Amino acid sequence: MKKINFTKITRSIKVVNHSVAKNSPLLLTIAGVIGLGATAYLTYKSAGKVTKITDDLEASRNKEEQILELQNIPDPTDEDKEALETLEKDYTPIKRTEVVRHIAGAVAAPVLVGSLSICSIALSYYILNNRVLNLAASLATATAQNAYFEKKFKRDYGEEEYTKFSQPSHEEEMIVKDEKGKETKKHVKLQDRDMNLTGEYFDHSTEYASDDHAYNQQFIASKEQVLQERLFRNGWLFLNEVRDELGFERTRDGAMIGWTAADSFNLVQRPGRFVDPTTGEMKPQIFVAWNKPHYIYDDVEYKDILGYNI
């Protein structure tokens, strides 16, 4: 007889539990949506039962009215007496408690399923909201720590050294060509392509002119004025708006972070000479830096974007 491996079974159960816990908001939302669909179906099925109950109640009331009319006749005929006797024989009063019990039984299934579905969706929101709050707390801690080290670096080494340090570049020994085409081996600066929230090299832009450095400088200066006016006019400015104006690709975080009217905003051009890794030639480049953005998504008045009150 093959021996049961309880270790593998335990590990599999842990993996399943982890996957369920990780995806619980999605699973609960899907369950809630399916439950609402089932609620609609059960409500349709229960409609016939409720209609029958109300029809029986209406028939009972009509019969009761007929009995009262016959009982109130001053001089009833034999036919009236016979009709009254027949109605009273077939008439069974319907109690209000019975009506309530029957209706409750008819709608119990859709009410229960609908309530559970709403609770499922609400629970998924609760779990997801807690995760977002925990993530926001972690981000706030990381941001505060980053701000501390930034201030410490500036205090110990100065603003100029911090500017050099924060610019995404590194030195590397490689063979380069001078203006005469002569190749020499030397330490040169190369651009880093890592994500940076405080700037980007302008040669990544669709507006970059590789043969006109002066044009690039003038273009950036003109866009700074446009963006400052937009910030003053709207009261807020998203990072993606800055990236759009400068010809950079949009980013996901750029749709939620930026600046408000309480922040200062300007574009700083940091020129430098970097090696083109393809040709080995030294070329002038501009690192376009801007003030550090922060989360402003909740501060934006979206009625101003849409043009009407929400």
C-alpha cells in the first residue's frame, strides 16, 4: 500500500489557502455578481407565488364585501338568504399573519441570496480598502524615509553633489571616438534608463532633435511656461500632463501623482555629455528635471474636467 505523503498535502492546502486569500476581493466580487444574477432569476420565479397570494387575498376581500352587503339587507328574500348561506359556507377569513408568512416564504430565497450577494461585494471592498490603506501607510513610511536621506545627503555633501548623485547616470570605461574619429579608451558617462519620478533625458522624447541642441533647450523652456500657466489656471497638474507636453511616454503612476497650486513647479535643464552606446560618440544631452510630484488624485475637482457638476 502506497504511503500517504501528508507533507505534500499540507503544502498543497497552504498554497490553495494563500491563493484564495490573495484573490479574495476578486472572488468575492465575482460571487456577488453571480449572486445578484441568481437573485434576479429567483425574484422572477417568486413573482408568480406573490401574485397568487395577492389574488387569493383580493378574492377573499370581495367575498367578504358581498357577505356584508347581504347581511345589511333590511328584508332579505329567500334567494338572498340562500346566497348568504352559500357564501358563508365557502368563506374562510384570511388572517393578516398568514398573508405575511406566505409572502415571506415566497420571497425568502431572493431576499436571502440578494443579501448575501451584497454582503459579498461589500466584504470584497472592505478587504481591498484595507489593503490600499496598508499600502498607503507603507508608501508614506518609504516616502518619509526617502525624504530624510535626501535632506541628510544635502546637509552632508551639499546641493550640487546631490544633483549629480540623483541624476540617473553612471561612469563606465569604454572606447569612444573624438571629433576626428580617433578611438580612445576612457571613463565616460552613460545614461541610466531606470524609472525616475523627478525627470527624464530629453532624447527619450518624440520632440527630440538630435542635430539641434539649441532647439531642444528652447522647446523645453516654452513648455515650462505652458505647464506653469495650466497649473495656475486649474489648480492642479498631473505628471502625465507634463510628460505629454514634453513628448515622453505616459506612465501608470503619472495618472495619480502631480502638483497642486500649493506646490512649486518648474522644469530644470541639466546639460551633460554622454556616450552614444551605439556609435561611441560623445553627444550633448539634457536631463529635464521637475519638482518631486506627490499623490493628488483625491484633490482634483473632476467636475472641472468634465465641464459640469457631478
